[in-house]
Amino acid sequence: MACCTYCWLLMGLLGLSYEVSKPLNQMCTELFTNRSYSCEGLGLTELPEQLPFTTEVLDFSFNFLYTLQHSTFSKLKALVHLDLTRCQINWVYEGTFESNIYLETIVFTGNNLLFLARTAFTGPQRLKHLDLTQTGITKLTFIPMQDLHNIETLSLGGNYIQSLELPPGFPTRKLKYLDLQMNIIQTISIRDIKALKQANNLTLNLRGNKIMHIEPKAFSSFFFYNLDFGSCINISVILDGLQGVSTVVLWLGSFLGADNPPIQHSTLQGICNISVDYLTLQYRTFLEFSGDTFQCLSKLKRLDLTHTSLSELLDLPQMNLLKELNLNQNRFSNLCDIHSSAFPSLTHLYIQKNYEAMDLNSGCLESLSKLQHLDLSRSHIESLDCCSNQLRGLNGLQHLNLSYNHNLSFHNTAFNECPNLEVLDLTFTHIIISNSQGPFHNLHSLKILNLSFSRIDTSKQNILQDLNSLLVLNMNGNRFESGTIFSDNFFQKAPNLEVLTLASCQLLSIEAKAFFALKKLKHVDLSHNKLIAFSSDVFSNHRNIYLNFANNRIHIIPRDLLTSLSGQSIINLSYNPLECTCSNIGLLTWYKQNIDKIEDSEETVCSEPKSLEGMKLFSINLSCGYSTARTALITLVVIIVIVVTFILIIRSLKQNQHQI
Ligand SMILES: *[C@@H]1O[C@H](CO)[C@@H](O)[C@H](O)[C@H]1NC(C)=O
Ligand SMILES: *[C@@H]1O[C@H](CO)[C@@H](O)[C@H](O)[C@H]1NC(C)=O
Ligand SMILES: *[C@@H]1O[C@H](CO)[C@@H](O)[C@H](O)[C@H]1NC(C)=O
Ligand SMILES: *[C@@H]1O[C@H](CO)[C@@H](O)[C@H](O)[C@H]1NC(C)=O
Ligand SMILES: *[C@@H]1O[C@H](CO)[C@@H](O)[C@H](O)[C@H]1NC(C)=O
Ligand SMILES: *[C@@H]1O[C@H](CO)[C@@H](O)[C@H](O)[C@H]1NC(C)=O
Ligand SMILES: *[C@@H]1O[C@H](CO)[C@@H](O)[C@H](O)[C@H]1NC(C)=O
Ligand SMILES: *[C@@H]1O[C@H](CO)[C@@H](O)[C@H](O)[C@H]1NC(C)=O
Ligand SMILES: *[C@@H]1O[C@H](CO)[C@@H](O)[C@H](O)[C@H]1NC(C)=O
């Protein structure tokens, strides 16, 4: 007996230890069978035994490893991607990754590394990405470079590196991205960066270093893809040091709130001897802007002047190659204060979020005959007679964004000057239409029209007049008379419409023929309205349609409105007060059989009866079978038949008796 108690105890203990190790495996989430696991933030101090040897991707971030050695990852021979972010690793010993020959990415972010053995990275021949961000590194020589021949990305941001002096044998053969942002580099000498000359198409990120001096000619005849000196304080110092360099992108911008000295008259002089296609100066400021400031920018292809406190761009030198200009978040009060004839090749112009009310004036952009994309959103624009004069000459315009502006009145053909528009966004801009022909009737190429929250008068029948190419129409947040879309409506004029969004329009009902002409509709959003009927019958295409009726007031859906939805159709019925009673059995049974057609089934729940409130529709097992009335009727018939038979038998018996 005592022996057996002992056995139980032992088994209990074994069971316990079994229990302790098992959850480890279960805690790591399997993202892709046998291949990809996440053990993020589980407080683990070692790798769970149960991770299969086939694991290729392992996110082991936010655990406690302290030291890494040969045995740590030796079982996971198939590893390709390893994330060790913030695991309190201090020591990385010899041959840690020796067995992981397929490893391509190691992320060490946020570990305070005190020791990296000379052979720490021996093994993985294909190592491409090494992330040593915020690892307390003070010197580049701390990193053993001997095994990094194939490195493409080396991230060393947020450390205490003082000197860019690259150690001999620094691997540049395949290097594409060297990130040294937020370090404490102050000077760059010719010797420091000599090794980078062999790199091809490199991005060098030195953002946030306080660079005070670059040795003259240090970068001369180097070629980069992107040189990022963002947030460096003195632009002149940088440009002096970059004389003779070629780079596709030069990032000299800053950030909101950074306190940098303003760009002066001569600050950008140094660009004359630099070959650059794309320059960004965002979040810098110009002191007394004059055209001379841009003297050396005439060969740019793209220029970003976001948030540079500009109120005018006049007397510019010719910038004949400029294709893209970004003037977001400035202070233009008049569009004509931008000297647009200086950049006749421009294809993209962005003037978003202008801080002042901007007057579009007349023909200010006339010289931009190649302009394709114009963004004037959120710029306090108001116009009593838009937009033919304002957009004069913009024949090639394809994309126009006038969203989030003030009142725009369309009297005549509003976009007469831009007959090639394909995308027009008027979201949240108050549109007033006062012409009979339809404001957009010349836009035969228009594909996307956003009129959401534009307060457009929906009783006007000509809004979409002649928009034969229109595929996408957004009408969210507009009101319809009596909350109804009548059969006779303006949608019928855009017969090729595929996507129609009518959310938050306070709709109560839709008439039977409302979308009769729209045979190609594929995607209809009627969510956030007050509809009581799931009127799928108003759409002619039932095979592959997406119908969003979420957030309405639908209680019951008859089965015949559902059965016609075949093929790839998807419906969203979430957040409706659906009934889970026998009167809705049509929906309830169809629903279970067609769960693949339901979007958001988690939020598609019963509201009636009270006992089932909040239950997901798919979990409801209602057995309505024969209704009670039918059962009662059948019972009655059976009883009558029995009684009648009985009476007949008795009668015939009695008759027989009489005869006897
Ligand atoms: C996962 O690995 C186990 C054990 O090696 C194997 O039996 C199973 O077939 C594998 N599953 C897949 C989807 O590869
Ligand atoms: C240079 O690098 C950038 C970004 O890394 C890439 O988009 C571009 O295609 C590369 N150009 C060449 C010529 O390899
Ligand atoms: C920037 O550095 C140059 C020397 O290259 C110096 O003349 C100039 O005053 C500095 N500008 C500022 C704002 O510190
Ligand atoms: C810069 O260019 C000018 C002429 O364009 C030339 O005289 C000068 O030597 C160049 N400076 C450097 C540092 O290359
Ligand atoms: C128009 O601009 C707004 C805000 O600036 C943006 O959200 C919207 O996506 C743009 N529209 C198009 C069609 O790109
Ligand atoms: C712009 O619209 C607002 C609100 O509808 C109106 O009060 C204002 O008078 C309009 N301004 C002009 C110039 O039409
Ligand atoms: C207007 O709708 C279009 C098409 O759906 C979309 O691309 C654009 O971003 C929308 N505009 C805004 C301001 O959301
Ligand atoms: C269903 O529609 C609602 C309302 O538009 C939306 O919030 C929800 O994300 C949709 N569900 C899915 C899965 O897209
Ligand atoms: C409905 O039946 C299924 C299995 O037949 C069951 O899992 C589920 O709990 C039932 N739902 C309710 C609300 O009783």
C-alpha cells in the first residue's frame, strides 16, 4: 500500500515536470507549420526544446538569454531569420551561429552587447541583414567583420559610435544599406570612408549625427543611391564635404520641432558641384527666400519642400528637369505666388495642408502642360466659380485632389480644361452645383470620383451625366431626399460603375429599380445607414457581389433574398439587430450553410430573443421543424379519423346485432 502511494507521488511529480515543459511549446505561437514560430515576450530563458529542427523563422524577442553560445541555436539548423530584440544578451561567444548555415537575418536590437567573439558570425555564409541597433556599440571595430562577406544591410543606429572609420576588410561587395543614424559622429575624414568607394548604389544613413566637419573631397567621385544627412545642423558643412559626389537621393531634411538654423541665400551653393536627382529639405526654413537660393538646383528631378515656411516661390531659375515638387504645409496665399513656368516638365505637384486660405486665382499653373497629378487637398480653398479658369492649361491632368477644402461652386463645366481626368477627389469639400448639364459631363475618362461628405444636392439628376468610364463612386455621408434612393436617380447615368459606397447616408430604404442600370456593380457599401430591409434584389449581379449592410436596422431576412447570392458573393451583416427566432429561420439556416460568404461573422449576432442576445449567428441551433399550428392540425386530423372510424365500427356492429 505504502509502495503504491509512493508510485502515485512519483507519477505526480513526473506529471508535474511534464506539465511544466509542455506549455513552453504551446506558448510559442506557430505562425506557419514547422517553419515559423513566435516566442515573443514569454519570459523564456532558453529555447524551448519542442521547436522543430525545421524552424526557419523564429521571433524570440523580449525574452532573457544573457549569453549566446554554440549550443544555443545548434539544433535549429534550418534557421533563416532570427529576431533576438531585447533579450538582455551581453555575451556572444565563439561559433554561436556555426550550425546555422542558412541564416540570412539576425536582429540584435536593444541588447547591450559587451562581447562579440571574433567567430561570432562564422557559419552563415548567406548572412545578409545584421541589425545591431541600440546595442551600446562605441566602435565599428567591435563588430567582427571577417564573416560578413555577403552582408547587404548593416544597421547600427542608436549607438555611441564616434568615428565612421571603417575597419580594413569592411565588407562592401554587396552592401546596400549602412545605417548609422543617431550616433555621435562629428567628423568624417577621407580615410574613414575610403572603403565605401567600392560599394555600389549604397544608402548611407547618417541622420541625427551632429556632423561638424567633413574633410574636403572626402566624398569626391563616390556614387550613392541615397545619402541621408537628415537633422544635421549645418547644411553648408555637409554640402562642402559632399563636393564631387553623385547620389540619386540627398536627404537634408529635418523633423517637426527640430531647431535648425534657417537656410540662407548661399546655403545651397554647394549643390552646384554635386550630382543629385532628388533633394529633400523638409522641415527646414528659408530666411528671406529669393530665387538665387535655388541657383544650384536647376538639375533636380524631384524636390521636397514640405513644411519650409514658404509663402512664395518667385524668380526661380529654370528647373527644366523637375518632375515632382512637394510644397505641402507651407503658407501660400495665392497659387500664382508659385512661379510655375520655371518647371515646365513638372508631372506631380503637391500643395497639401497649406496653412493659409489659398486663392487659386486664374491660370497660375498654365505653363504646366505635362502635369498629371495635382494635390490641393486641405488647403482652405474656396471658389465661387470653379474650376475652369483656375486649372487653365492643365490638359494632361489625370489626378486631382481637392478634398477637405471649403465651398466650391460649379456653374459651368467645372473641369473643362482637364478633359483627361481619371481620379477626382472632392471629399469633405462643399460642392454647390448650379448648371443643367452636369458639372463633370466632359470627363469621359473619369474612373474614380469621391464625393463623400460633399453635401452635394442628390436630387440633381445630372451629377453623373456622361461619366461612361466611371468605375468607383464614393457618396458616403451625403443625404438623400426622404432617406430613400428612388428608382429615378442620378446613379443610372454611370452604367459601368463597379464600386459604389453609400455609407452613413442616413438611408431608410431603396426602391426596387434604384440600381437597375448598374449591371456591373461588384462592391456596394451600404453600412451605417438605417435600412430595415436587406434589399439584395435591387442589384442585378448576384454571382460575384460584395454587399456591406453592416450597422443597419435589419431584423429579418427572407431566404429568397439570400439564395440568389451565389458564386463568390460576400455579405457583411454585422451590427444589425438580427432576430434568432423561427420567423428568421430562412436566414439562420442559409447562414450556417454559407459561412464562407459571410464577412465579420464574429460581430454578426442575435439581438432577439433576449435569451440569445449577443450569441453569434452561426452558433444558433434553432429547431423549428413543423410549426406548432401544423402539429396541432395534424393531431386534430388524426384524432378525427380515429373517432370517425370508431363510430363507424360501432355503428356497423350495432347494425349487425339488429340483423341478428
Ligand atoms: C511537420 O513536422 C512533422 C514532424 O517532422 C511532420 O510529421 C509533419 O508532416 C510536418 N508538417 C508539415 C505541414 O510539414
Ligand atoms: C539602388 O537601390 C535602390 C534602393 O535600395 C533601388 O530601389 C534601386 O533599384 C537600385 N538601383 C540600381 C541601379 O540597382
Ligand atoms: C555653418 O558652417 C559654416 C562653415 O562651414 C559657417 O561659416 C557657418 O557660420 C555655419 N552656420 C551656422 C548657422 O552655424
Ligand atoms: C565646383 O565647380 C566649380 C565650377 O562649376 C569649380 O570651379 C570648382 O572647382 C568646383 N569645386 C569643387 C570642390 O569641385
Ligand atoms: C486626397 O488627399 C487626401 C488627404 O490629403 C487623402 O486622404 C486622399 O487619399 C487623397 N485622394 C486620393 C484619390 O489620392
Ligand atoms: C460656404 O458655406 C457655408 C456653409 O454652407 C456658408 O455659410 C458660407 O456662406 C459659404 N460661403 C460662400 C462664399 O458661399
Ligand atoms: C475617396 O475615395 C477614393 C476611392 O475610394 C479613395 O482612393 C480616396 O482616398 C478617398 N478620399 C479620401 C479623402 O478618403
Ligand atoms: C463589416 O462592415 C463593418 C462596417 O462597415 C466594418 O467595420 C467591418 O470591418 C466589416 N468587416 C470586415 C471583416 O471587413
Ligand atoms: C449548437 O450545436 C453545436 C453542435 O451541434 C454546439 O457545439 C453548440 O454549442 C450549440 N449551440 C447552442 C447555442 O446550443
